[in-house]
Amino acid sequence: MLEKEEVYFRCLERWNADDEKTVYFKQHYDEWFSQLPEEIHEVVLQLLEMFMYYSQERVNQYLFELHPKLEEKIEPETTLYTPLLSEKGIVNSSVDYLCTYRQMHRISKYRVALDIDTYITNSPEKFENVQNIVIVDDYCGSGKSLKTFIEGHNDSLKGKRIYYLVTYFMLEAQQLIDEISEQYEISIEVIYINSGKRAFDDERFSEHGSEVRKAIKRCSKKLKIPTPLGLYKTESLVSFYNDTPNNTIGIFWCDTNIYFSIFPREFENTEGLKRPTLQSLKRQKEERVAQNYTSAMRKAQNE
């Protein structure tokens, strides 16, 4: 059995960060954990043992380390950098990370296209000479965002090489990326620093992965969490200083009107959400205990 306090201290030591996210973790860890149904306490502690949080300092270090991996593959004068834009038209991690990457490595602004469609329209001759397109982002979970980008530009990208630079790569995404590359006849290479696989495929869950998944789904439903295993069932265990990917297991980032998470994801509209108080959490726990007791008594009477 893992001890809650020991896991807490090991997490902080492993993350080695002192910022807004870790301060929040320190302040609300006990209260957050108390909301979780007891049947998944041990599982959540095991997941926390695998969970990674990346501070801005560490992310910048990874962005610095990514560049030499790229430099050996490209010629600067035939390379264009661009982000994966948000479908909502708002700033996202890809834009943020690309701007930081450009400043860090002194890449000319004329080699960066914040909107590749506009660049292609206004500079068709320059784009024709581009051989390499570099996309910078924090994280690749399923590969779906990259697929959407390529599907929207596949005619323009024919014959070019795409380098997808991320600080964290979910290994299961490679299959989809290979399929995209073959389908659209575009060379795609993912360059990354850290990687992971689906949480419940880890050896620590051994042959009980399917049972544990069911328990997480069951308890997430009680907490009104719509994506128990993360978006596309990615089962990721990662968060960054700027946000938490929605591919991460839901109990870590998804807030509801009866539950608050420990690495909350930023949303535009949270008017309908009210952070549960400690008193309400205690009351909910007492109600669960009473319900469990009643169920046990009825079961005993029927036997």
C-alpha cells in the first residue's frame, strides 16, 4: 500500500518546481484527494507516482535541447517554422512555444509563419523554395491536431518534410502519424525529449489494466467527469506550467460542480462551476459512507 503523504513528497521532489501550479498542489492536495471514492485511492496514488509536471524553467530547457536535434537535419534557408493554430482562433501552447523557441535560438522572423495560409497566399515563390516545415508544440497526445493540419494543407505540403518538435510525445500517436505520412505522401518526423505510453498499459498494473480502467470510468461518472481516460482515451499523465492537456486522465484536470481537480485545465466559461468547499466535501463523504453502510446491511439481510 502506498502512503498518501509519501507520494506527495516524492511528486514534489521529482517535479523540482516552485511555481503557481505546485503551490496549488501543496495547498489542496489533501482536500482534492478526499473527494476521490475510496475504491480508487490506491490507483490514484499509483498514477501520481507516474505523473509528470513541467515548469516553465524545465520546458525552456527542453526547447533549448530540441534545437540541436533539428539543426543536424535541416538547412536554415529552406526551413519555415509554423504553429498548430487553435480552431477557435485564440493563442495556444503551439504559438507560445514557437515564439519562445524563435527568441531562444534567434530565428529570423522571416522564417516564421504564424498563419501558414496567409504566408502561402502572399509569398508563393518563397514557399515553393521551402523544403522543411517545423512545427513546435508542448505535447503530442494522439496526433489528431497534426492530422488536421496536414489534411487542411496536404496539396501545399507535398514534397516537403515536416519536423514536429514537442517536449513530450505519447508513443501511441506514432501509428497515426505514420498513416498520415503514407496517405498524403509527406515525410513526417517527430523530435521529442520526453515520451510516455498509456498509463494503464504500464507494468505496475500488470494484468489488471482493464479492471482499473473500469474503476476509473465508474468513479469519474460519479464525479461527472466526461473524459475519464483523457481525450481519445490517451491515458496521459502530464501537465505543463501553461496548461494541462485534455489527453491527461480526467480526474487530474477536469472540474465539475461537485469536484475540483489538482491540475485544472483552463476553460473560457467556468460560470457554471462552483468550487466545492471543505464542508461540502465532508458532507458528500459522510453521505457515501452512509450509503455504503445501508447497502451492506441490505445485502446481509438478503443472504
